[in-house]
Amino acid sequence: MKSKLSNYLYKIIKFFVRVFYPVISVKGTENLPEEACIIVSNHAKMNGPIACELYFPGEHYTWTAGEMMHMKEVPDYSYKDFWSSKPRYSRWFYRLLSYMIAPFSACIFNNANCIGVYHDMRILSTFRETVDKLKNGANVIIFPEHDVPYNNIVWEFQDRFIDVAKMYYKKTGREPLFVPMYVAPKMKTLYIGEAVRFDHTADPKEERRRICRAMMDGVTGLATGLPEHTVVPYPNMSRNEYPKSTEVLNAC
């Protein structure tokens, strides 16, 4: 759904989001390397993608669920991912809502600076597009959390995103940098940490593990180095269950 009409509608939506969404500052930009890099961040529900689309500096593209870019795939994906755990009596409403948001989802994600991510053979197109964006000087932002606890700041990162580094090295002969970022909606700030360079000579599994751990610990360190604040977590939960940044309890 990418046309002049959908692009115009997207600009209207983006305008109103910018009006009503808090202004987000970005700190730690001195940690951004001169070369294009891969930014790895906590999700903070929808705050991460929204804040990055509006306020992350320079040219950048964000990994997003590919299903949210295809109107026919939005209802099943959004219901399962966002609302399937809702109370049984209210699920009919969320099922209806999943169909209602489909055209808006396709419009937004096809016109924003997004790269569709898939969990089938289409992942190759994700990697190719990511490599192309990096080669052309754009940063790529990834939110790789999934439903496995790591600590009270982040949930575990899926580590297959790191494989894009191997393709990038094969295409360019350069080892890309991974940079941790902490999204802190309650502090209205994005915090950027220190970069870690991919090592193409290392064992792939060990390198995946090393970088993934460095990114999770990097995000955690950014959060715990700040004054105490409320963390917006990855999973859906009641606001009164949101953890404090000082309550870091390792789950691994």
C-alpha cells in the first residue's frame, strides 16, 4: 500500500502523532560512529519505534514485523501478538479491532522508514535490504526483544539479527558496528551507548552470543546508570507492575 494517497495519509498521521506524542531528546550521539551502524534497542512497547521514527538523528531505517506491512496479514498477526492474552469476554472486541487497524497499519509501515522482518525464507530479503541501507550510509534500528525474561530492564534479544553482519562483511569486506540504545519514555529520552564491532573471524555461534549479551547488558547499563525511573517493559502488563530501573533482577 504505497501510493500518493497512502503517503499523504501517512504524513497526516505522522503530523498528529508528533503533536500529541511527547518530544523526545537523544543523548549519547557522540557514541554514534561516523560509519553506518546497527542500533539495538529495548522496545518499550510502541515507544521505541515511534520515538525513533520521529526523533532519531540522521538517515535511518527500522526493522518492523513484515506482517504489519501487508493488510491481509495484519489481523491475525496483531491479534496474536498484541491481544490474544486479553480476558476471554473481551477478545471479540480485539479481534474486530485487529481488522479495523489493518489499512492504517499497512499505510503507516509502508510509508515510514521501515524494513520488513519475516520468520520464513523472506528473511533473506530483510537481510539484503538492511545491507543495502548500511552500504548507502543509513543506520538500521532493531528491537529484538521476545517473550523470554532477561532482567527487569530488557527481555532477551533474539540473536539471529546478528547474522546480517556476516552478509554485510561478505558484500563490503567491513565488519559492522552494533550500538546499544535505551528507550526511556518516562524520561522522554533515547540514550545511546558504546559500539561493539562484529568479528568475522570468530565462531558464528559464539559471536552471536557475545554481541547479543553485549547489547542486552549495554541497554541495562544505560538504564541503571540513570536516576531511578519507571521502566516501560516489553510485555503487556498493568502499569502498576512496571519495574523501577533500580530493581534489576537477572532471570538468566
